[in-house]
Amino acid sequence: MAGISIEALLGRFKGCMLGALAGDCLGAPFEMDSSVALSVLNNYINKLADPKVRVPYKAFTDDTAMTQSVAQSLIDEKSFSEVDMAKKFVRAYYKEPRRGYGANIVNVFAALKATNFKDVWAPAALQFDGSGSYGNGGAMRVAPVALFTAAASTEEAINMARDSALITHSHAQGYNGAILQCLAVRNALLSPSSSLNPQEYVEGLISTLSKMRNPREEDQDLCSEGEGHGGFVDSLHVLQELLGRSDQVTREEVVERLGNDVSAINSVPTAIYAFLRALQPIQGIESDSEFLRSIVYAISLGGDTDTIASMAGAIAGAYHGSQGVPEFLGRHCEAWEGALQQAEELHKIVYKNDKP
Ligand code: F2R
Ligand code: MG
Ligand code: MG
């Protein structure tokens, strides 16, 4: 675990879960805005940071509802159970259907319920005339898988990320996006503080994706041909090029080259870029918290703001830890304590036999 103590990892588990939640809650009011002015976001954050200001809390959306279900399933089952996870997704959706779920994933929930979870993979495989969803729903909820597999092999993390996504997203871009986001969280979590080199970090992601065998060769019917992880590797090369001249890169160029929509291919690399770009000051963003800067920058790109900010926040929180998360966010985000509790429980399961 590269010299990170188990205690420090607890802070990082908390940071990751809080980051996923904060990105979702802070980003949700701007979802589908074409872009968000930095002055608007500076005012927004300054207002929340002011202890005298009383505003309604920021509600979480489907990103958090599904992340909570993934975490709770891993906590309850102490392993990956596709049936339990699918049941938790469906229960959460029918309890609170107005959390802003994807337009088509709700058909998977309905089919899972109607078939009494008989074959949990089948409804997702039937989506979009059999091509499956390439939405970012599998990626946006995958952070707890990265935490749960922190002490396991990279291969185990990849397999669990893929399986957790396949419950709803059978298109290769849908589940490969979840794998990439899982690896991004995992590599941030396991990187010693202050030593992360952005180019090497991205190189590591490219290397792991490039070595991956074509997933689930035994289940080719679940994958659409020719839609492997190549698209993600290409985007990571673009990301490296953007990082190399980050001061001259406009937000418009980031959106044009990496994307900002609800597809996994046009949002996971963008979230990774937001995390890495925010390790340096960004002109126009007032916050000097690197954690918060990643979320503010992600939101400023517009489009799928809750989800890109949530994924960037999960990666940033895993790297900076809970001490990097400004305390005032806890006053404003719904379900803050629940995220902390799930982080603690996941940490306890992963490191139960290890001495601090
Ligand atoms: N749904 C939203 N935002 C819409 C506005 C919500 C509004 N703010 C409100 O309050 O109601 N956000 C959430 O959805 C995204 C995650 O979506 P997920 O879970 O991947 O769902 P789905 O339905 O599978 O895919 C999303 C859309 O992508 C397109 N799509 C996917 N695969 C496709 C394919 N093979 N062919 C064609 N189109 C495909 C469809 O338009 C899907 O509806 C997150 O942003 C989350 O925050
Ligand atoms: Mg959402
Ligand atoms: Mg979204």
C-alpha cells in the first residue's frame, strides 16, 4: 500500500465518499447548463462557506442514491452480490424515483422488479435494442468498489467494477467507463500524498487499460463488438496533451476534446482531467482547496455537472483525504453523515485484520 498507514487510508476512504457526495450535491443545480461562469461558482461557494448564511441543503441525485446502494451492498454482503446490489438499486429507485435518474435506466429497474430478479443481467442487455446503455451511470456509482478492493489485486478491482456496472450498463463503453473511474479512484487512493505526478498517473491508467484482455470473452453477447476500451485510451492521450499545456487550455477546448455529456466516454476522462488540473491553481477559481477546486472546475465545464463533479470529487477525495474536504460542505450536503458511516464500514471490512 505504498507507505500509506491504515489510519491515513481511513481519511482517504472518507474523502472519497464525501467527494462523490459533494460533487453530486453541488453540481446538481447546474446539470445540463451549457457552461457555468467561474464568478457564479465563486459566489456560490463563498455563500456556502459563510456560517451566517442559511440556505436549504443541497439534495443528492441518482449518482449518490446508486453509490449508497453499491456501498451498502458491499458492506452487507462483504463481497460482490449482483442480486443484492440489483435489489438495492431497485428499492432505492421505487422509494425515491424523483432523484433525477437516467431516462432509460428506469426500464431496467422495472424489468428487474417484474422478473423478480430471476436473471439480473438480462434487462440491461436488452436496453437500446440489445446494444446496452453507454451512459455514465455505471461509472458515477463505482467509487465504493475501488474502496472495497483497495487491498485486492487490480484484476479483482477491474472485474468487480465491470460486474457492478453490467447490472444496468451492458454497452462496452458503459462498463469500461466504470472500470476507468474505478482505477482512477484506486490509483489516487494508493498514491502517497503530495507525490502524484499527473502524467505518470495517466500513464498508469493507459497501461492498465491497454493490458486488459477483451472483457468477458465468455459472454460476448453482453458486449457490443468493436466498442472496447480503445476510446478511453485515446481520450487519456488527449488528456495528457491538455495537461502538458494546461495554462493555455480553455474550458471550451476541454469540453470539445473530452466531452461533458451523460455518456461514459464523454465524461469519465473529463472528471479525471478536472481532478488533475485542480492540483494547480486555476485562473478565476478563488478556492485554494485543491479538493474543492476539482469540483468547481468540473461544474464550470457545464453539461453533466453533477456526475462529472461527483466522479472528480471521488478521485480528489481519495487522494486528499477527509482533511482536504472543507468542513462547511457538511452543513450543506444531504446525507453527509451517511457517507462518512459507509466509508468507515468499508474501511473496517477491508482492513479488519491489519494493525494500524
Ligand atoms: N438523467 C440525468 N439528467 C437528466 C436531467 C435530470 C433533471 N435534472 C431532473 O431533475 O430530473 N442524470 C442522471 O443520468 C445520468 C446517468 O444515466 P445512466 O444511469 O447511465 O442512465 P441511462 O438511461 O442508461 O443512460 C443515459 C442516457 O444516455 C443515452 N444513451 C445511453 N446509451 C445509449 C445507447 N446505446 N443509444 C442511444 N442513447 C443512449 C440515453 O439518452 C440515456 O437516457 C447521470 O448524468 C445522472 O446524473
Ligand atoms: Mg444525477
Ligand atoms: Mg448527471
